[in-house]
Amino acid sequence: MKVIRGREFRADHAWGAREIANMDGITTRLHWTDKPYKWHINDGEEVFVVLDGQVEMHYRADGEQSSVLLDEGDIFFASVGTEHVAHPVGEARVLVVEREGSA
């Protein structure tokens, strides 16, 4: 059993993470960041939950690029093959659930 105070977590570098659980190859990690990630496509599905702050999620679908502003409590689901990149607005803490070793 463990209790994690998400709003208190801070990594020593952007997108630093604390692993919360690994359940049969599906990881749940808490990330802290103040910088954008990189465009990527996961090798499986991804659930991205904003716990603290805001994140502008850019994504490409059907050859078109779009973005959505995610507030605290908002969830972004990237299906297989969805190219995306997260841009925090200031600092943000996010919970990411994805296949172990995924980009």
C-alpha cells in the first residue's frame, strides 16, 4: 500500500517520473514537467490524466494536426497510432498509464 501526494511531486528534470505500479506490463507513472515532450506514437494505447496544471495536447489524426487544452482532471486517450505531443502551460503533473517501455 502507498499514498502518493501528486501535487507535491517534483522531478529533477522535465518528464521525470515516479513509477506507481506495473500491472502485468501496464505501467502507471506520475510525471512532473515544465517543458514540452516530443512528438511520438506509442506502441499501444495511452491514458494521460492532468492532475495539476494545464497541458496543451497536440495530436495528428487523419493527416490533420489539432490541439486541445487539458485542465486539471481532464483525460486524453491516445489510441494506437495517434501521434501526439504534450506542452505544459507552466508546471504540470500528469498520470500516464501505458504499456511498459512505450515511448
